[in-house]
Amino acid sequence: GFYRDGSFIQHDIHPSTAGYGASQLSTMAPMISWLAGSTWAVTDPALANIYQWVYRSYEPIIYQGAAMDFVRGREITRSSSSPQSVGHGIMDSILRLAQFAPPADAARMKSMVKHWAQKDTIRNFVSGRSLSMLAPARALMADASIIPRGELLGHFTFASMDRVVHLGQGYGFGLSMSSSRIARFESINGENLRGWFTGEGVATLYN
């Protein structure tokens, strides 16, 4: 699950913010949206945690629409999964959350998603949306009052999952490590059979 430093761990020892973490967000966001306004609407104050997950866990690991590989687990070897497809899935979930989030959080999340969508030169965000999210995506991109966030600058140490992200002007840098708590790689169900070096201090540059 989620840790205070923004880490997301699955199966006890695997960093998976953009793997199982992305799947969890894609399940929770529409469910909360469907229940909003009904007898079963989520009113627990702990719902605010999900907005903090967006800022602490997901925002630092998406660069120009791409989810960073070192938090995707064994999914990095799936032909059906790419950094852009996973990144856009997370963006879709964040945009869903913005439909019912408090005004300040909604504005921040929409600005964030719009920045990534505009900066992505590989995959068009709007054209890849599901029917239920096509209208919100189009509205987001057409709304001049929503100002793109701009480049996120900062240093993020995800100590609980042995990952580091540093975002500077014009680049993103990631460091993937392992320890007695965190495995070097994940491999089950015949996937990622040769991933043993991916947690051995691998540095990745996004620019």
C-alpha cells in the first residue's frame, strides 16, 4: 500500500506505483464517482487521503505523460503496456477524481493533467479516452481558464521503496535501487524473466 513518503509497495517487496498502484487508482476513482450524489456516497473524511496520493505518489513519477519504468514492476515487459499508456491511465484516473474533489484539489489536478497532455509528443491524451471520459478530456483541453501546471521541479526520495526522483529544468532523473526490504525485480506468471539488474542502482534520464 501507500507510505507517508509517497512510496507504493505490492507483494511486500516490490515498488509498484505505476503497476498495482495505477490499477488501484483506476478502480477507486470511478467507483467513488459513481457513488457521489447517491445514498452510498463516500463521506468518510479519510477520502482526502486519495488526493494526497496523487500529489505524493503519482505526480512525481509521470514525466510528460509517461509513467517511469522503475515503478511499473513486471509490467515493463508487457507488449500491451507502455510508459505512455500507463501514464495516460493514471492521468485519466486523476481527471476522474477532479470531477468530485474539493475545488482547490480539482483545479490543481486539472492543471497537472493538462500540462502532461500538452507536453506528450508520443501519444494523444484525448483520443485515447474511454467514452465516459472523452467529454471531460475534451473540456479540459478546451478550457482556457485551466492553466497548465508547468514543469514540476523538485527532489523526491521514496525511501520506503528504494527509489529516487529528481525533476529539474528540462529533465527527469530516476534512481532504482534495492535492499534487504526491497527486491531487485519482480517476476511472476512468466513475465520479466530477465529483470534482475533493474534494481541494482539503475539511473534513468528523461528529457
